[in-house]
Amino acid sequence: MEIIRYSKNIVLPNKKRYIALGVFDGVHLGHQKLIKQTVDMAKKNDGISIVATFDPHPDKIINPESNVFLLTTLEERISLIKDSDVDVFLIIKFNKMMSKMSPEDFISKILVDSLQVKELFVGFNYKFGFQGKGNTDILREYSKFYKFKINILKPIAANHTIISSTRIKDYIKVGEIEKVKKLLGHDITISGRVISGKGRGRKLLNFATANIETSLDKILPGNGVYFVKIKIDNIKYYGLMNIGVKPTFRETERTIEVHIINFNEKIYNKKVVVSILQKIREEKYFNHPSLLKKQIEDDILVANKMLNNM
């Protein structure tokens, strides 16, 4: 998959262009189906498949005062889509100028003149253009004028629930990990860099932990302890992740810490990808660090049982 940033002078292979258009936050089952349709149609007609997305998230520019939290960072979206046989991942920079572009101009100048779309694939509720005035009805109308085909994906349901990024975010906030995974079609991932912590894990509790710094825009599950898979340098490990404010030590800043089972290497500044497999318990306050240490020992026992049952 080739990753290209959009420009007016963009150069693409001289083939029919089949484009899946959207933000694709989460790359959930609905997104996956839309992308697969695009790839299949491109292969069938000897064309190229393009996933066109926006960065930053449009809401960051349109409503800068609002707190927009994402299911996936741009890097995570790329990682989730790269194995889907897409030819081109196209990143369109979303800025104030783009936010003021009319739906008609977006279609004519970007989709038609610049990208020369042959066939377009969007979700049933796709909105675009100034103030979100563009919708699937406008796409249908203009597709006839500019002679490109439009495919609109109908709502996709899982367990009688319509799949949407908003619904998935609501489940994540309350720690409904299994429900999230059924709608996403993959694990919740948190990627970031290992940074220095306060050293309590090893010195005070005798459990080494890696502190993870991730995007401030990233939505995180509720505070608690989770059984996780960790990928470092493309090698997979398993362990525990704590998300929370460390109430035992009376802190207030929310942090992410990972304890990797049977692992004792220095990984500061390394990039890690953490996949959440299951929630073990809520975050708790303990009267003494020794009680927290005992709880962590119990958590590791639970994690090892889960690992043995995989």
C-alpha cells in the first residue's frame, strides 16, 4: 500500500480510480466492508483502489473548542488498512480552506478534476463540504452529471446494533471491551512511545512497568486493569495495562502503564502497540503499597490463566 499526501499536482497510476472516501475512525466492520468493496471492484476492472481520508479530523478544524477524541490515530488507521490490499492510502489535509469548500467544489475540483474518480464508495450517512451540506443525495446527483458511479453502503449491524464510531466510543468509555471488539472487528489498540515514569513499579512494588505516551486526541477505556498484548519491534508479548490516576499514591494525572510478563529489557523511547484483550478489574485505592503489590500479584495470576486459555 502506497501512502500519498494529496496535492493539486498529485500523480497517480494511469488506471481507473475506485475511491473509498471517509474519515474511517476506528476502521470498524462497516469501514472494512466499504474498503473491501472498493478493492474488489478495482481488481475486477483492472483499476486502482484508493482509500481517501482526512487529517486532522475535520471536527478539529470545524469545532476547535470541542474535545474531539479519536478511536484511532492516523498511524493506527494506516496500520489497520495496510493489510486490506488497498493500492493507495491518500491523506487529504483538512484545514480552514477545506472546511469552507462547497460540496459542489469538492466534487468537481478534488474528486473529478484532480482524482478523476471512476467509482466512489461512501457510507450511508456521509457528510462533506461547507457546514456538512454535502450528502449522499448530492453525490448521486453530481455523479450523473460527471459520469462516475456512486456506491452507498447501507447501515451495518452487529448483535442488533448499528455500527458507528460514536456507539463504539460510548462502549469504550464504560469499558465494554467485548462489545467494542464485536463492532470494530479487531482489538482496541493504543500506540505510543515508552517514557520515563517515577520508578515506583520496580523500586517500590518490584514490578517493572512501561509508561506509555499516546496522542492526547486518543479515546481511552475507563480506568482499570486490562489483560493486553504488546508489540515491540514486531515481537508480541502479553501483560497487564493500568489506566488511571494511581489513587494509592494520591495522584490526579491519568496515565497508562504496562507490565510485560516475563520481560526485563530496557525499552525507553521505543514505540509500542498495545492491544486490549479483556478487562480484569476497576482501578482501586489501597491503604498501603504492600496491599497494591499483593493485588498486582493476583492480577498477574489472572493474566497467566487467560494466557494459558488462549
